[in-house]
Amino acid sequence: MSEIPAYLRNGYITPEELFKIIPKPSEERLRAKPVAVPECPQEIPCAPCREICPSGAISMPTPNDLPMVDYEKCIGCSLCVQICPGLAFFMVHYVGDRARITMPYELLPVPERGEEVVLLNRVGEPVGRGKVITVVPREKSKGDTPIITVEVPIELAWEVRAVKVERGE
Amino acid sequence: MRLTEHPVLRFDRGKEVTIYFRGQPVKAYEGETIATALHAAGIRVLNYSANEKRPRGLFCAIGKCSSCLMVVNGVPNVRTCITLVEDGMTVEPQHGKAKLPKGAKPPEFKNAKVVKADIVVIGGGPAGLMAAIHAADAGARVVLLDENPMLGGQLVKQTHKFFGKREQFAGVRGVEIAKILEDEARRRENVEIFLETSAVGIFQEGDEKLVLAVRDNRELIEFRGRAVIVATGAMEKMIPFENNDLPGIYGAGAIQTLMNTYGVKPGDRVLIVGAGNVGLILAYQLLQAGVEVKAIVEAMPKIGGYFVHAAKVRRLGIPILTGHTILRAEGREKVERAVVAQLDENWRPIPGTEKVFEVDVIALAVGLRPSIELLHQAGCQIKFVRELSGHVAVRDEWMETTVRGIFVAGDSAGIEEATTAMLEGKVAGIAAALRLGIADEDWLKEMEKAQKDLLEFRSGPFGRHVLEGIKKALAGGVSGE
């Protein structure tokens, strides 16, 4: 047996591990418009992201291959984030000194647009606070999953992958 | 304990009724099981073991493990996890082996109702429903029975979206797939459905297959057909540890049933044992229901399920402790604590690494094994195949077992996924109709397409393991590695 990858020991992947498997979008691309980044490092039989992508940006010769996004073809539409059954697709967009992270959110309560939420990293630790700038509710989602876009400090662009809604009584 | 809000599910409860536990009224809703109503009322101990008088509670919640047997309206050995409440019902904890009430007259098979069809499908989960739908479309008269009160098998409690391709329902939640398949089966005039009906034996009588069954714990029925498709699913495995029978220790599926089918919280704080897909998905579903998950422990040095399922619970703060196992459960009459420890490379707990979790629920997600009892009884050749998670029936590529006319599909043919169960069901349904000379040869192409889809689905690292197992199940011969 080959060595067990760290992400399978830990249950989370670090950006360093991730970018050994897929390329990191260029700074220029990240500033141009949102770009889809799959955190799907394991060969599993799953293809809805490729099937839904309207610009043919996701290549995956068989459902068991990894999704590879052609960042130049990606139009930043977020359909892959909405449909992905593994909730493993995110979009990242650099705007000034902020980054906008689009992610699935399947818990209650769904945050509201403009609401400040706690930013969580891949191990669930709070790393700051950010504002939700877009919400696509479940009924409008093409994948039955609500998605949200949250604005975070740019240095947290590759850390924040979840949020916690905290509403004081 | 009852859920009213959920990010994915809506709970439409039936009319309020009252059942009586030890003479005390318990509020219940029509359409829910006895065990569910008792659980919602905080009642965990359902019976006491025969010899040591140990308290026992719900474990599998799908009628397979007998951990929930109670005396209902005076009748013992009632599986309260699949028996629906009725207004005024009396329910008593059972003590060991209980006797039938004096003067009870069990029905006899000579008086049984007879139901005839071309194909009898046992099991209304993803495999059985797909088998019934396709056999019916191929021209067969089909009767389908399931011992649960609803169709859909384990799909009815899956809030996550399925993998695979979109034509195989990828991106659709399990609960939705269950509805789609149920609607498809119900709108076919040549599919007759019997719920709350347990098959208890398969026999050959002349040219006919005879499936004996019991409906609603009371009525005997003979199902007669020329082919039988066994799609009886799987049963949760158990692992040995101190106090592993304490009420509050559930199979993962039982928690899903309580929480996602009936909208009853299993408890407040949960430890999950096993980081395969079932354990990981369960953790996420518990979060969706607002239940705290303290940790997932996994004896293997790595996560066994899909990484993406691990990542989505990890980023919500649930620790996954690989290389750890549960040592014991503690508590009086129900779980109050779980003690876990780290394992060395020889799978022995490392002294000094014990951690105590204050939990009221321990979920065992330590794998499933195929439910093959009926196949075994019917005389099908059985073989142990590790990659398929237990004993399975030897079968051919048409899913036909070594007994002519008995087919198998889904988890009862080897533990895999609902997606493959559906495809296997399609293969078995068409194959049975072809074997009986009912389907014309165009159906062969449909079946071959399903076989091709199966092969494609199984072509990755997870599926290759299954393919190894299937090779063994196809080969027959003597059991061995």
C-alpha cells in the first residue's frame, strides 16, 4: 500500500496539499471574476459538476477522475458549488484587499445578506468575522443546496471554508 | 425531542394518538412507530435480556436486530421499530423470552391469502423498487413486499445528495430519490405493493416459487410467482466493547431513522464510532438536526469514507480521531459516557491515551453486512466475500443465484451504495423478466446498459475493491480468500 495522504488521516486538506493536486488560479484570474476551485482530491464516482458546467470548464474523462477546472474557461457562475453532492466546490474572487468566498450552506439558520458571521477554517476553528454579501436560497439553487458568498480579509482566502451564524438573543 | 425545523426535511405528523407504556399515557402520532413514540417521550429501555436481565434499547430501527422486542397489546416479540402506533395500544417492556397469551390462536398457513404474480420482489428499497419498475415495464406482473411501513428502504432517511451521474440521480437527495421511485412503482398497474409484510421463507412448489409472509404481525400471506428477486438490504454490524448493549448505543441507521424519518432527536451529545461514509454522513445529518457531535473515532489510520464527506464535518468543527477506538460505554440503564483510546500499530489501546466523552448517544457506524437469510434458507450457494462485507449468494452477471429463478440485488448481494443498488435492481428486474420469457430481446440492451453503468461507477479505487469481491461471488466454488 502506498502511503496514506495526510488529508485522509486528518479529514481536511491544507492549501499546500491541495495545490499539489490541482493548480492554484493565478492572481490575475482571481481578480478578474469568481473562479471555481474544487477541493475534491480523491477519485470517487461522481460527475454532476462536469455535467452542469455551462462553459465546459470542468474536465473529467470518467466519473471516477478528479474534476480539473480550466480557470480560463470558468465563468464563475457557481452552478458547480450549488450541485456538488460532496459540497466540495468553492469560488474565490479577489476584490481589493478582500476575498469573496462562495460556499454551500446546508444548516439552519441560513444567514441573511449583510449579516456578519464567524469565519471558520477547514478544521472548524474561528479565524475572524466576515460579512455575507450574497445568499442563494435553497429554492433558487440549481442543486437544492443554498449557497452564500462571504467577504473575508484576502489573507484568509485559502483558509475560510465555512461560517457559523451567531445570533444573540 | 421532536424536531420542528430542519434545513432539508419537513415533518408532516399524523393525527395525535395515545399509547400506554406501563399503563402511563404516551403521546404519539399516527404513522410513526412504537419505538419512535417511546423515544420521543424519553423512554430508552425497551426490554431486558433473558439471562443477565440487562436493559436493552433500540439498535437497528429497521426490523432486523430484535433489540426492540416488546409486549404489545399482550403479544410478545413485537418489533416495535417497524410496528406503527395505534390509538389505545398498550406497550410493556419484555423480560427475556415471553409467552403468547393463553388461548391465543396464531393463524395457520392453510388459511393464508394467496397473491399471484410473475415476479415476487422482496424488499422495497432502491434495489427492489428499481427491480419492480423494470420488470413491470418489461411486461411482468410484479408483487413487491417490504416489512417496513414505508417504501424506499434506507433512502428515506438520507438527506445528502447522491454521487454518480445525473441520470443516476446524482445531485438529488436520498429522500427525494425515494419519492421518485415510489411514485414510479405505484403508478404502474402491474406492480402490487404490500407494506408491513415480512417474508419468512422461500420454497419451490412445482413450477412456482412460494414466498411465505406475515403482514402486520397478524395475517399470513402466500406470494406465488415464477421468479423471486431478493433485495433485502443489509444489517448494521456490531463491535465488541464493554457495555455495548447499553440503551443509547445505536446503529447509525437507527439514528437516521429516528431523526430524519420521524423527526425525533436521538439525544443531545453524540460520539460516532467509524469514519466510513455512513459515520461521516451521520455526523453531518446530526449537525443539520441541531445535535452536538463530540467526535468521530476510527480505528483505521485513515478515513475510510469519501474525503469530501469528512471535510464537510471537519470544517464545522467535528474532530475525527483516526487510529482510535471505543473502549467502553458507561451509564446506568442508558449511555452517560464513552471512553476511547488511541491504538498502536497492533490495534492495541495505548495506555494513558484514554479520553472520556460525556455523551448520551453512541452511534456505531462500523459497517454493514448483507441480509442473506432468505437466500440461505432457499438453498442458494453462499460464500464469504470480504470485499462485499460478509456472506453473499453466489450469482451470475444477470444477478441470478445458484437456485434457478431466484435473483438478488442491492446490499443483500454485497455492501455497496444506493446508486449501485438501483442499477443492480434494474439488471435483476429485467433479467428475471427475460428468464421467464416475458421480456422481448430489446430489454437485453437495457440490461446491458445498466451493467455498463455499474462497471463505470465501479472503475475507481472504491469500486475496484467491490469488483474484486464480485469476481469471487461470480466464481462460486469453495469459500476462501
